[in-house]
Amino acid sequence: MKLASLKGPGRDGSLVVVDPQLRRAAPAAGVVPTLQAALEHWDDVRPGLEALARGLADGDNTAAFDFHAALESGRVAAPLPRAFEWLDGSAYLSHVERVRRARNDKVPESFYRDPLMYQGGAGQMSGPRDALRAISEDWGIDLEGEVGAIVGDVPMGATAPQAAAAVRLLVLINDVSFRRLIPAELAKGFGFVNGKGANALAPVAVTPDELGAAWRDGRVHLPLVSHVNERELGHPNAGLDATFGLFDLIAHAARTRELAAGTLVGTGTISNHDLSAGYACLMEARLVEQVAQGEAKTPFLRFGDRVRIDMKDDRGESVFGAIEQRVERYA
């Protein structure tokens, strides 16, 4: 099942069910008005949503509309327009290793046993065609392509199997970073705030069964393809080189607290040890250049640049729809 949200009338948007090809959609208001409400009453509303999905696939829904047209006109919000919590891990330690290597440092052994994670802002998630906004190019604007899980209620101290049972939906994320603001924040020893922009989510969130065999061990075994100005940045496989899967990350987040339905947990920037796979963020490309050539040549994003992040299945069909953003100055 694939779910999306249209913008309005409230901040949580209006839930719609989308067909597998991302062409047609149908309002879910007769079952549940918003995705957040669906997550809070998942067992009760899921049968009704699945019935809508079947009717849509069979062409038996008179209220269906052109989802692609709604998307391109900017009417589609993030599937979850705001989340109670956004907890982002760093599961791909090849990314961390390259960051450390660039400053002649090593990854502590504990990082291979205990996940890195920070809590970010989640009050407003950007839609898949919304602008990536910043006040200044000097911030070092960067994309970060990653996968996330939206969970139901998770008890404190949940095990990885309990975390697996709590996964309701999977999403594709652009976790926007302002690279030149991050070092000063980290030097304070208290985590990110200004160094992170508003996340953007791909058009649809999908139930794990939509991924078939590509979803296993808490990982999505498909390449994530990123472009900047129509030029491919990379296609690292999200199922490879992840020291921790989403089940591990969710359990880590719930170690000392309950997680409310609607919490979003991310994998961190997808990264493979194989350099030929390219990158899911500009910073990593710059770090590799710095080590190999003595200087970073890949620029950070500038106003007017265009970013595209997508993930396709083995048949070449987009799973979540693409995030397509233009970098704009915040007015």
C-alpha cells in the first residue's frame, strides 16, 4: 500500500491512497483524514485503506484523480507533513570513516557497536516538489539521501524484533544539511540545530510489503540515485554496508523512552565502501577529493541548483516517487 498527503486544510494535510504506479490516487477521508490519525489507529483503519487501494488498482473508484498532475502542480505534501520526533542515525560507517579520515582521525570502536543518532526538528517536513530554502549559500548547502521508517507506538526498551513489528511505513528522505554551520555546533558538544534544514520526503510512504524481497533485515536492498543539475552524484545501495539496520536504530532510540506513533527514524546518509557507487551527499564527494587530491572541488549547492533523489525497484519503477527540489533563497 502506498500513501501520500495533499496540502491542507490543516498542517497534517489530507491522506490519499496511491496506486502502485504512482499515477492515480483516491481520498482516504471516508476512512481516516490524515496519516498521523491513521498511525494512531493503524489496526482499525488499515483494512479500510487496503480496500481503497484494491479499488484504485481495479479502476473502481469514482473519486480517483491524477496523482502525477497533483504532484507536479505542487499540491502534494510530505506523506507525514510533521512528525512527533525525527531521530536520525548514522548506519553507514563508510560515510563516518571518510569524514574522520579527512581530518586524520579514526572511527572509535564503540561506533561499530552503539549507533550514532541525533534528534532533529520535525515540525515541518517539506513536500517532494517544495523548494530547498536557505538564507545564504555560505551555509554550505548539501543534500543527504537516506531511507526512514515511520513507526507506530514503540515501548521503552523495545528489542529489535519489537521494533520490526512497529514499522508501519518506509519513506525516502532528503536530510538537508548546512555543512559550514555544523563544525561550530559540534564543537559545543551539544548536537545539531542550525546545521540542519527542513527535511524533504518523497511523494509516497509505502508499507514494507510493497518492497517484496528488497526489504529484509531492516534494510532496503535497492540503490538510491541522486542527481544535482541532471548530473548523477551516485547510486549507493541502501542494503549494503549498513552496520545497523532500521530495527537496530529504532530499538536504540527507544532504549530509554517510548516512541509515539508517527515518529520518523532515519538511516543517515547512504554510503557504500565501493567508490564507484558514488555518493548520496556532496560532503562525502568532497572528502574523498580532499584525501585523494589535496583539495575538494565539488561545490556545495547554490541558489538555482536542482536536486533529485529517487529509488527504483528491479523493474525500473520508482518505489517512493522522486524528491525534486530547486535551491532557493529564503524570503
